Amino acid sequence: MSLRLLLILLIGAGLLPLALLGMWGIKAVVNQHHADLERATLDMSRALASAVDAEIESTVAALVTLSYHPYLAGGRLEEFYEVTRDAVRARPYWRSVILTDGKGGIIFRSSMPYGSNGVRLTDPDSLKQVLEEKRSVVGQVGAGQFGGLAMPVRVPVVSGGQVQYVVSAALLPDRIHEILLRQDIPPGWVITVADPQNQRLARAPEHSAFVGKPITPSLIDLMAGVEISGNGTALNGEGIESVAGITKLPRWGISVIVGAPTSLLDRALWTALAMYAAALSLSLFACLQAARAISRRIIAGINDLQQQAGDLGQGRPVRAHPCGIREIDQLATSLQAASVDRLAVEQQREALLGNLNRSLGSLRVALDQAQQAARAKDHFLAVLGHELRNPWRLSSPRWT
């Protein structure tokens, strides 16, 4: 494996834990954002539920006041009819007031002349509930006799333990819608107020397109598991998956649902992932460039060391070329010092060899001279020995 590849692997091994840690951090941030979104939707639903409850309580209180009117207690129903008409004129968010007897029979509707025939009752089930439970109830939103949607709010008039009359007001859904519009609704959020039969009493945005229509089955399933307040995920009217905060008003059977699309979480997740991926890519690119630069410098230093080692082996002078890496520079300096020492030793060796050669030359000359002297001596001794062995030759007349 090349040094460059090893450095790249080292960088990858170092960045991997950071990458995993970053992914864990993003997941933690998204989870926290999800929790914040759940808390925000639940807080808003609770605040709106309190406002809706206050509006219904105000309507009930007004009806209770009407139920104690002396005209009704004295049986002066036609005069009480005029009182209810004045009450409706004073409250533009009431469509009409309906008075029924203790058996559910209609006595009058304030929006029609007194004694009119053919008066039709909206949501008779809620009237039956009032007669049975002898308490104020809220009915189902629906179309009235002359069109237009309204929600009945009914208050019993109890005397002697028996329901004598029921005073009802047809509350316009626009009144509840006005409460929703007072809120600063974030973009994409949907607020729904559902009646006891899970019909939309009000909605923001697009109130007119959804009022009076049932909420989605997934919301109904989610609400079934909520006692007073809670969170969950369900589809809104547009089929968009949303984080829903639900608050119920058990006394009235009304629910306030605040939904925030989960696409906000996905958007936050993808934004965080994109930023993290960009940062990680930039870091990886910078690290790779640094690895290339460092490996280039190390390889250049190693190549110089190889050249210097070759010069040292061949007995050539070595010159250190600093590369900026301390260890390599120290090794190059050591090779240069070793080269200087080797050259000095080589010079000393050459001098010693020169002296030795000169000494050997002198020794050869002396040896040759000694050999010549030895040969001359041997010749002299040989001649002398011969003459000594043949002395008669010395006395011969030939020699005289």
C-alpha cells in the first residue's frame, strides 16, 4: 500500500466517528424538533380550547339568564318570544332562539313569527339528551331550517325536578372561527374545532370549505385514544400527515385539534443533512488535499533520502535538502554527517595506503639489493671453495 493511500485511510478512520457522531446529533436535533412541535401544537390546542370553552360558557350563561326571565316563569310565552328576539339582535353570532316544552315540542323559533307552523328542530338528539340528563348540552353542527350552518346550545329549565322548558340558541360557526383567527397560525398549520359528533365546527384556514363536514378517520382514531389532551400523527383534511395536538372539552364533547405537517420535520431533517453533508464533504476535501500535500512532501523527502543513501553508498558527497518534516530532515542531516565522516575516513585510508605503498616500494628495493648481495656472496664463496679444493693449480708453471 502506498503512503498516500495509508494517509487517506487514516483520514477516513478519523472522520468516521465524527460522521457517526454528526448523524446521531442530527437525529437528536430532529427528535427534539419533533418534541417541540408536539408541545407547540398541544399548547395551542389547550389555549384555543379554553377560548372555545369560554365562548360556550358565555352562550350558556346568556341562555340561563333568559331561562330565569319572569315572562317564561309566568307562562307569558308570547312576551318571552319578544325577549328572545331582542336577545338575538343583541348577539349577531346567534342565528335564533328556540323554545321547546318538557316533552320536546317546539313552542317557537325567534326567527319565525310566533305561532308559526312547520317549525323544524335541528339536531333532535341533543334535545333528547337535555331532557334525559337535565343539563346544558351542545349539539351537532348542521343546516338550519332556512339554510346556513349553526350549532345548537341547549339549556334546560328545571322545576320540581322536571324539565319544563328547553331554551336553545343556534350558535354560528363563524363565532368559533373568529376565535381561531385571533391566533398567529404558522404557515402550513391547520386548526380544527370538532363538535360532539366529530363534525367540523370551525377550521383555519379554509373554514367555509370544511365546516359541517366530518373530520378524517385517522383523526377520529387518534382522538379515541385521547382522554383530555394528547399528541399523535394523523392525516388532515387535505390528506397531509400532521403532528396533531388534541384538547377535549368533556363537558361539551368538543375537541380542538391543532395540526402541523410532518413535512416541516422532514424539511428540517433534510436541511440539517444537507448542511452536515456539505460540511463533511468540505472537511473531507480539505483533509484529502492536506493528505496529498503531506504525502507529496514525505515522498519527496524519502526520494531525497534514497538518492542520498545511494550517494553515500557510492562514496559521493551527500547534501541534505530540507523538506519541512523534522524526522526526515534529521535523517538527511545524519546521512550528510555520515557522508562527511566517510569521506574523511576515505581520505585517511588513501593516505595510509599511499604510505604503505611507498614503504613496500622501499622494501622491495632493499630486498632486491639484499638478494643481489647474497648472490654475489654465494658466487664468491663458490669460487673460493673451488680454488681451495684445487690448490695444485696454483703451483703449475702455467701460472708462473
